[in-house]
Amino acid sequence: MKASELAQMSLKDLRSLRERLDDAIAAREQQDRAEVKAKLADLASKAGFSVGELFGTARGGKRGASPVKFRNPKDPTQTWTGRGRKPNWLSEAGGDIERFRV
């Protein structure tokens, strides 16, 4: 599309064109990523490896789900794994948190 054609378009048409371009760019990026992944998987399998063996898990090394370590006896649905910020129910209980250990 020539610059002179863009200059003659209305603001509404330009915004519509930008949305269509953004959608087309996103679709092309997904397509290119899928093609590269397929090529890597093919190369890995031909060499006798899985992609996971070569690059690790797809999760990026994040930890899996932790088991529940603490439970609120008043409301058993409230649990805490010991990771992250201490929940309010546990902070408000005060004292030794070991009494809530599962």
C-alpha cells in the first residue's frame, strides 16, 4: 500500500487496517513459532532425543505444585503450602504455626 493511499483513508479505516494488521502479525508469529518447533522436534527425534531432553521442560523450570503443609481446623478448605506470603487466617491465629501442620 502506498503512502498516498494511506493519506486518503479516514481515521476509522486506518484503525480498522491497524487491527487487521495486528491480527495478521499475531497469526504469522504463531505460524512461524509452530514451524520452528516442528523442525526442532523433527531434528531431535531423528537424533534420538526428545525436545524436553534437550531444552528441559516447557514450563521453564518452574516448580510443580507443593503438597499442603498447613490447614485451618475451622475451615479445612483454607490451606497453605508454606510457600509465598503467610495467609491471613494463619497470621491472625498467632502463636506457633506448627499446631496447624498437616
